[in-house]
Amino acid sequence: MIDELKEELYLYNLLRQLFLKEPTKELINDLAKIDHLDETDDEINYGLKLLIESIKKNEYRLDEWLEELAIEYARLFIGPKNPPAVPYASFYLSESRSLMTDETIDVRKRYLEAGMAVKNLYSIPDDHIGIELEFIYYLTKKIIELFERGEREEASRLFEIRSDFLSKHITLWIPFFTDRILDSTQEDFYKGAALILRGVINP
């Protein structure tokens, strides 16, 4: 189980960086160093392959491409209005397609219960995809640390919170969110990111 969690930790660390804001040059350079992928033919690997191929294809024009990625990030997730892939859980889980609903408050309670303080509280609603991925990353990291220190009881408590958050919250809206990205972009970098996210959430 811990080995599986360590693999997931790597993926959640990548995903939180891909979805919280436009990619940095540092992230792109780190991804460019990946030179070996598993041969398994699943969505995660296919997504990673798309990401890495898009980086290699644009290496010679990196600054220009980073600007294009920032513009595409804004178009997909921020808009001026009605972005094609709204990055908030409440949009998908509320009947009225509203933001900042009870769902947002519920997510904040879960963060507090697990001991995670949201840095930019109130500047970004708590149910933003980037913050939710940050939460799963935080829980996964903490569970591994506690387990390795022999603090099994607290590790189990956080594992329970993590499982509950994934099964009763994340999996209810991520498939719709990733479909919207895949339907709305021609940019392989973001198609790859969406496929990795969908593959991690629905293994």
C-alpha cells in the first residue's frame, strides 16, 4: 500500500502544479528530464507521453510556448467569462451550476478536519481543482510519513479522510471537468494533464 501511495504522491504533486496555475519554466524543465515511461497502455502513461512530447516539440521556442500555455490556461480555466472548463467542484455538484455553495464550505471543513490550512484562503474558493489536488497530495504525504514513523492510528485516520474525499467528492466531478478540457483544447500539454488526472482519479 505504501509503495502505491508513493507513486500517487508523485502524480498528485505533478497534478497540483499543472492545475493551480499556468506552468512555470522550472516545471517544464523537470518534465523534460523524464526519459522513461512504463510500457503500460493506460491513461496516465498516455497523458504523460502527450505532456512530454509537447515539451520536446516546443523546446526550441520555450519562452514563446510558455506564453501560449499561460494564455490557454486562462482561456480554459479563468475566462474573461464562462471558461469552457470551470475548475470548481461546486459548479458540477450544485444543481444551479453556482460557485461558492455548501459544497465549498464542506470542502473547507474537510481541510480543517485533516489539519491543512489553505494559504490563499478567500482569494481562491476552497473547491478549486488545484487546492483539492493539493489536499490529496498533503494527505498522501502525511500518511506515508506517519506510517513510516509507526504512527499507524493517525495514518489510518487520514487514510480514511483521503478515501472518503476521493470516493464521495473528487470522483463525482472530475470526469466532467476532464471531458470539458479534452473537448475544448487543441493543446497536447493540457490534453495530457487532463488524461493523467482522469487516470489517477478513476484507476
